[in-house]
Amino acid sequence: MPEFHSGVYRLHYEWGDGFRPERPTAVMLHDGLGAVGSWRGLPGRFAAALGVNALAYDRHGYGRSEPRDAFGDGFMEAEVPSLLALADHVGARRVHLIGHSDGGSIALLFAAWHPERVGAVVTEAAHTFVEPKTQAGIRDLVALQDAGRTPPWLHKLHGERAERLLRAWSDHWLSEVHGRWDIRAHLPAVRCPVLAIQGEADEFGTPAQVDSITDRVPGAKSWVVPGCGHTPHSQVEDAFLERVAGFLRPYLGE
């Protein structure tokens, strides 16, 4: 499997259906407890549906990338240079970003800071500020861990590091310093087309997150998925693929 060393740590990445230099590239950014495997077969399906190089990678501390023991203040902002370096490594001068949860936040920051490198952005359950509902959902996960019932999918994605990852990530998300985290001031700098998606019944956020994007990013569109929770890409995979592919298709040749 391909690996890339950012100069600071090692990252694992995968292509949905190989790499062809003539194709545009879509990068899929997993959530705060996810990994490449969180997307299941979607990278391959996006590659086939759109004729793109669909790249998914494990961020620092996740999946098969280099482990980490803690998350510090601004940890999502710190992922932007790594994404830029990875795009350079694979030869993608312009990328389309599909980001889930923390990955959606990173996608928005990347688009704000490197507008010349981004064609379009799709966010799914992205956070732009910290809500009590998000913290409550994380506390529920911690309670499961404390009761010895850590969700099995965490072990499937991260193996032996699953318990340590959940503890480190949740400790920071629930900290006082992260409670002040807010990236809304960066959003007006996003100039590319944006589709903001969120499940109507998201356990980790309210529609205020989508509103914060559409109110600040010029021309941003939204899709609130009826009856859906935090992961529309797995809960309504076919509808998610259709909606996202339809949104991205007009911008792939730009």
C-alpha cells in the first residue's frame, strides 16, 4: 500500500481505482475517529462514476498511518500542510475535497487557505464551531469506553490503537481550550463551489453547522438528509453518491 512521509510523520493512502495522471483528483477526508476504511467502497464508486482519481488517506494517528498520543490545540488546522504536501506528492495541482466531520472542517480550512488548489468542496457533518450537542455525543462514546463497550468499528479501523485514539481525541474535543475552537471567520475566504451535507438527526451536531457554512461561503448549497444521522455516506450510500457526484461533475473539467 502506498505511503508518504510528510517530513514529520508517515501517512498511509489508497486509490479507489488506481491513478491516471490525466484524470482530476478527488480527496476523501475521514472523520475524527475514522480511517480509509470508513469510506468502504465509496472511493472506487466515485472513481467509476466521475472518472476521477479518488484518493483516501489515514491522517496522523489513524488507521495505518503513524500513531499519535495526543491531539493539541489547532490539530485540524495542522492537517492542512499535510494535505497540501500529499497533493504535491501525488502530482495533484488541483483537488476536489470530500470531507466527513473533522475531515469536512479540514477541507474548508484547506479551501480557505489554498483557494488556487481547490476545484470544489463537499462537507458532510462538518464542524465550524463547538456545540454542546457535539460534546454530548462524544461523552456518550467515552461512557461506552469506560463501561468496556468501545464500539467494534473502532477496533476494525484502528486495531490495537483504537482505545488510545478514542481517549486522546475525546480528551481534546472535550477540553476547555477546544471549546473555544471556531473557524467561521475563515469561511468567507472559501471561493470554490461548496455543498454542505448533514443528517437531520445527526448525533454530533445541529443544522447550525450547515447554516454557518451557507451564510458565509458565497453560493454554498446545502442538503439536510431527512431521518439520517452523522454518516449519510454509509446510511444512505447510494443517495449520497448520486448527490455528491451530481454536484461535483460540472467542476471536474475546470
